[in-house]
Amino acid sequence: MQAVATHLATLGVTVVEHPDGLTITGGRIAGGEVASEGDHRIAMALAIGALVATGPVHISGAAAVDISYPAFWPTLSRIAPGCLGDEAADRSDRGPKGGSGK
């Protein structure tokens, strides 16, 4: 939970951490630099959030998704065309570009 709270806050989301969970009061997801912490679940959650980010989101360690879903990036690219940007072939460790403004 701490990593999720930290990374959401880094991306501009208002988050309060509690011993048993998080209170997320919202805010637009901004672009920024975050890390998967080597956790496939965190990488995928950040990637989905990045789809509605107001700027590019770089997820270091994004290749961690291969642990549970090796086809995650190609699948995400099919669901949200263009989400991986011009560098799609080299995005396995970056994550989605965000910036859709949605």
C-alpha cells in the first residue's frame, strides 16, 4: 500500500495512507516518474492510471508485468491504441505515455 500511495502522490493524486488501506480523494493524474518496485501488480495499476494522465508517465521496472501477464503491453496497446507512444517497440520498461487529457 505504501508504494501505491507514494506513486499516486507523485502523480498528483491526493492520497492518505492508513494502517489498513488508503483514502484516495482524487485529483487529476499528472505525468511523472514512478517505479514498479519490482511488483507486477503495481506496474499494471500505474499503467492503467497512466492512460488518463495529463502527461507522460514513465514506469521504471515496468517489465515486471511479465511475471503474471507477459502479453500485458501488447494487450494494452490494442485496447488503447497509441498509449505506448512512438517508442512502442522499446516500451517494455517504460509504461504508457499518458497525456490523453481524458
